[in-house]
Amino acid sequence: MVGGLERTAVFTSIVSNYLPKARVLAKSVKRHHPECRFVAVVVEPWPQDLDPALEPFDEIIGPAELMEAGLADGRFEAWVFSHSIVEASTAAKGTALKRLLADPRHDKVIFLDPDVAVFGDLSPLAGRLEESPILLTPHDLAPIQPEDASGDRLQVIRDHEIILLRHGVYNLGFLAVADRPEGRRLAAWWADRLTHFCIDDVSEGLFTDQRWGDLIPVFFPDTEILRDPGYNVAAWNLLHRALSGSVEEGLGVDGQPLRFYHFTGFDSGAHATMNDAYGSRQGAVAPLLDWYREACGNEGQEVDGARVWAYARYEDGTPVTMAERRFFRHHPDVEATFANPFQVAPNPSYKDWYRDHVGEPGDRE
């Protein structure tokens, strides 16, 4: 029990199949900071078979609360239809941040991705927010050097620096904001941009919220970029960070305490691929990954991790494809016609209209 995050909200944004990871995160936060409030933003109706009172969350914010805070201008079904599951759960972060900063119970708000676990004291963030109202962490802290690549040096550069150019310099799996004028300006700007442009389309210069993050230090000059290696450790930066110790005895990074570890891409296998390439020689990493796998299992990964997003299908059970979502997104006249594109009646529904006017969709989610 550490303390130091009084009047602080820590929040994450998920859909229901990420509940096991959000539970692991919430319990890890509360283990170190029981004094803070942990808030789960859930971008779909709460599952009817789960009792929210049994969850390790102090508050659950759902679609109704997000709309009250300004998301989607009251047209939630049309808004969520135009997003993939990742885009929607990411886009809600900005509106949730604005809502939490406006809550008189909070002076500070910290966002953490659901696939993060906290292993150390986060109270230094409170001190930094007294100096700077916005805190970011970069994906990497140093350039690739010749000695970093024992094999294909150009591939190592692609895996690190070119990835940053494509997907963003800062990892928006973490963001901390103080309830001060510049923090509130950031929240209003971010909420607006993510509502309309939280899109995974690298060819258009967008990767959900992360490319927007590149503009934050420019538009909001009081932003501080945290360079402490203990924050936001992940497979992508293990090339330059040495993890030591154990979950039981305490974990460190480059002689500093590990604050939190980001298990991004854990289910897809992307985490394992990057770890095999850049972290497999560090003896503390494999036991940490085993711990996380077991922790998620204990929080219901087998059952809750298999839940289907409420907005993955039309009302008749037909899966919505990304082709259908993209077309809807890029044609405002069509969007204005179908207030709830998930409906299959009355006729014509968007589903039928798309089939008749655009063609059979491919690109299944």
C-alpha cells in the first residue's frame, strides 16, 4: 500500500471480451493505490449475466454516460457502426477523459490500456502532474545503434523506428492529465478528434489515437515526456531496457523500479513475436508473461475473453463486415438515412441497401 493518488481517477476503455484484462489491471492498480478510483469505460451494454457490483471497479461508464458527455451527438448506433471494435473502444477514451476531469472528485486522471499491469508505485506521476498538466511516454527512448543489431540491422530499424513513423511516437496506452486549463483543453480537443477520426488507416496517416498523440506536445507545450524507463515497459522497448527481478520479489528496469508493464498484442501473438526477437534473452521476461497468462485465466479469460461484441452483428445475427462499416463511415448521406444501421427492419435496412447498391461485402471482421 503506497498512497499518493488521492483525488485521482485511473481508467481504462474496453469491450466485454477485455473484462479479464481490465480486472487484472484494476486489481494491480488497487494493490498499490487503494486510495484512487478505478473506472472501467465499457463501449457496449453491460453483459446481463454479470453483476457489476462484483467487479473490481469503482465505477463503470457505458454508452449512455458517454453520450451524456457528448460522444456521437446522440446517435450512438450510427457512430459505433462506423467503427471497428478497436476503433470504438479507443475512440471513447477522449470523451471519458473529458467527463472524468469534469468530475469534482478528481484533480488528476490517468489512462492505462486494459492490457497493462501495475507493479510499482505510481505516486511520482502525481508530483509530475503538479509541474506539467499532461504526461506522455514514448514507445522508445533511444535510437537504434549498430551494436543493437546482431543480425539484420535494417530489420531492427524497421521493427522500431519505422514502426514509430507509421504508428506514432508516443504510446497512448498511457496518458496522465491534470484538471488544469491546459489539461482541460487537451481533453476537449482529444475527445473531438477521437470521436470523428479515431480510425485505423495508416495510408491516411491515422492509427486510432496514436498519430493524434504526436501532435500533443506541439499543441499543448506544457506536456512532459516521461523518460523514466520504468513506465510503459513492453516487448517493443526491451531491446533498450533490462528487466530484472520477479513478480514475487519485485521487478526492476535498468536499476529503477518497474512501474507498469504493457502486454500489448498478448492474445494475437504479436507480443510473443516481438519478445522472441528482442526480449527472449532476459530471464525475467518469460516468468512475467507466464504470470500474466495465469492472472488473466484466473479472471475469466476462457469464458469472458470469448464474448462477442454487442455491435459485431446486425439484429438478425449477420456479422457486420469492415467493408460495410467503411462505406457507412465515408458516405454521410447514407449515414443520415439510417439512424440505426444495425436494424434489419423496416425495409430497406442499411444491410439490404448495401447489398443492393454496393454489392456483396467481403473483408469479414
